[in-house]
Amino acid sequence: MKFMYCIFAVALLVQACKKDKDKVKACGIENPATNIPWLKHTIDSFMTIKQGGDVRVLTYNGQDYINVQQIGLSCWACGLHTCDGRRLTFPGDSALIVQVSHVGYENSKLILSFGY
């Protein structure tokens, strides 16, 4: 019986460590979907119209960029934002969008999936 308690305690410790490790920061802020005002507003706006999507963070040259990808939108880079909420746009930010896009979806980290 003591053996079972030891295994249970170790499992709890491992799970607790995993949760801390899995937390994703964006722009130096923990829980960015709640703690970055413009991002929270954007997510809430999509939820209001029952639109789903993903919020991801990727880093390029030491700078974080947040991508808000709506379901059904085929342009992955069209939802790129700076940490202050400025949306990267074509043609003004075209060179930066191309460079950030090379980091790519596969190197981004999921912050939140919403509206599914």
C-alpha cells in the first residue's frame, strides 16, 4: 500500500512540473490570451460571432509575433501581429511578413484554440 502512495505522489509531482513547462509565454507575458488586452479583445470578438481559430506565438530575431488564425482563412500570415497589437499588413510589412513566415507554423507555439 505504501508503494502505491509513493507512485501516486511521484505521478502528481511529474504532472505539476509538466503543467509549468507547458505554459506558453508571448511577449514576455504569461497567459497572453487573458493578459494582453488587445489579444483578449480580438478573441472575445471572434467568440461573439461564433468564429473559431487558433492563437499562436512565433519568434523571429528575438521578437515575438502573435498570429490569430481564423478557421477557414487560408492566408496563415494574414493574422500576424506585433506584441503591441499592430497587425502586419501587405504591402507595407511585406518583407517582414515573408521573413516571419519562414519561421513558420511548425515552429510556432499554440497559445489557445477558441470557438471549436
